[in-house]
Amino acid sequence: MTAVRPLAFTIVFGLLIAGCSEGTGPGGSPPVLPAPESMEFDLSFFGGGSPSATASGPSRVAGVNWVAAAASVAAANLAVVVHTAIPLATWRAAAAQRPVFEDGKWHWRFTTNVYGQPFSGDLTGYVEANELIAEMRITAASLGLTNFLWYVGTAPVGGTTGSWSFYDPASPSTVVGTIDWSHPGTLVWNVSFIVIAGPNMGDELTYDVNGAARSVSFTDASAGTTAVIAWNATTQAGSITAPNFNGGVKACWDTTLANVVCP
């Protein structure tokens, strides 16, 4: 995959995995679910790649360095969002529900609309060998899905790391992508998605948050290239280092998004 592909991910960070009470049945507490942020990538700063505005801040004319960064960020979209957009929306819908305990598992049942289409789901959560396991089954007539196991999440009880596996609706036994995530502290996150099946196999997107410092790296497996974009969420200054831009030399922008010599 060598073509530039658009990316727009919105991300909000909040809860982390918490422990469960000893009892998971009636009278006990349901497990605390991983936050939606564990499968999100907040790249809204790049505003869809517009050279005249960003999603956060007033309209302005951006320099070519920021525009190149926005285009490079956009390149990861098709590799990831096709696998995570509906799971993320359905996870949020499920997590907003009050669970019920049935058949030895907790169930979060819901209905919601995604891209104007109705979806219903049954999220089950249970603890096995001190590990939280969450399984999302989706029914969507528009996609011909009935109780389809779309994704599975695992995380140690009381831990700050976890993983997701996403299945292909067109080939239900095929895992098309995985996420490994960690949340070791407040405003410290790492979320890494890798495509493991399909035309973009091997592509990887990693998003890091450390306070106001943000970075994303995107590896295009077919091209054998990796682009790294870094920025400050407070000042909005940042940089891009990519093999197909500026001769592979780091290029920067300032707080107004104008080109600037890198420090």
C-alpha cells in the first residue's frame, strides 16, 4: 500500500481497567470495562487535512509542513478505521448501559445507529484466570449480520494494559486486525493497531500520549516506510519525519502552523 489514504480519528481518553469484586454474580459488581480510548486514535488536530483550518483552533493558513503531516496522518485511515469505526461506536453504546447478570456472565445490551443504520448488540463480560474477557456480538440487518462476534477484548483484572481482536464480517472466522494498548498513568496512553489480514496486511498505526506531547507513527508494510508525526496539544507546534517528504529530514511547524526551522 503505497498510496496516501485519508485518516480522521477522534479520540477521547478517560477510564482505565479497574478490578472486579470477588463475586461476579448477583450481589457482586460487574467488571469495569476498558475505556473507548483503548481503541481510539485522537488525530482531530489535523482537521481532515484542510490547509486552512484545524479541528481545534481558529482558521488559519497552514504551512506545507503541517499540510504534509495532515496528509500523512490521513494515510492511515483506510488501514484502521474500516476495522474500528463500527466497533468503537457500538462499544460506546454498550458501555452506557446498565448490565444484567445471566448465565454466569454480565451482559450489556443495546441498540444504536451507526452511519444511519440500526445496530443491536450484546456485550458479554466475564473473568477467567484473573483476566477480563469482553465479547461483542452484533446484529445488523443492513450488513446481513446476526449475533456476529465482531471483536473480543482481554485485559488483566486491575491492570493497565490490554488487547483487542477484530473479526471480518465478510469472513467471520478471520481476525483482520489487533490492538495492543496501555494506560500506565493519567494522560499517558499507547494504542497500537496492526492489520493482520487483507490487502493492507502488516500496516501499523501507533498513537502515543504523554501529557500534552502527542505522536503517531504509521508503517506502510508494502512500501516498507514509516512516517512519524509529533505535536504538542497545547501549543500546536509539531513536526513530521517521513521518507517521502523533505528528503526524509525532519520538518517542523510553529504555534501558528507556519513552517519553521526545527530546533
